[in-house]
Amino acid sequence: MTKKIYITKTDYQKLSHMLREEIKNHLKNADYIKALSLELKKSEIVEPTKIPKQVATMNSKVRFKFLDSDQTLEYSIVFPEQADIANGKISILSPIATALIGYGTNDIIEWPTPSGLKKIKIEEIIYQPEAAGDYN
């Protein structure tokens, strides 16, 4: 059984628009576009005010661990134009961000990455815009 993931209506609309533009203009990321599209299709879309506080949404800062190596990282999930790995911001089109979006604290996710299948555990949603009252 696949775990249900949650996406805010606002994020769903923005991500769907972004994917349509990416498909029109940039097929070089086609695998990741397909992966994000599949995640959106299986998600439950909720109003921003109804999203659980422990779920990773766009612009959330997430602490997660790779279970195979015990490496722990913290990143904010952002749109591609805002990505800045040096400042802890990863693009939603990256395999890790696509894996994290919609999942919550203590969830374990198996996800294909360029270096192979990874098991990732979300340890904490450090910041979620909706929990802070930012619904845009």
C-alpha cells in the first residue's frame, strides 16, 4: 500500500503550472518531471489552512537522514529558480526534494537517485510556511 501524501492546493497549482512549462521548454529533466508528476497525481490536495503541520510543503525546511549512511541534512524545498545549494535550498525537481514533498515527520521514503535507491527518513519539519501562517 502506498502512503498518502498531502499537497496544498496552492502548491499543486504552482507545481502543475511549472511542470507544464518545463515539459514545453526543457525536456532535459524529463525523468524528474515524470517523478514529480506521479507524486502530484497520487497526492491528496488540501487547502493550505488544512495541511498537517508536520508535512513538507514548498518552502519548508526539512531535516532528513539517509538511512544507509546515517548522513543527516537540512534543506528548504524551493522552485528551480530559487535553488541555491550553498544556502540550503534545493529545487523541487531534484530527486531528494521530489521524494520529500508531501511526506511528514518520521516517514521513511524509498526513492531512486542518480547514485541508486535511497531510504530517507524525515526527522523534522523545521519550518513550514503554512504552520507559520504564510498561505501564499
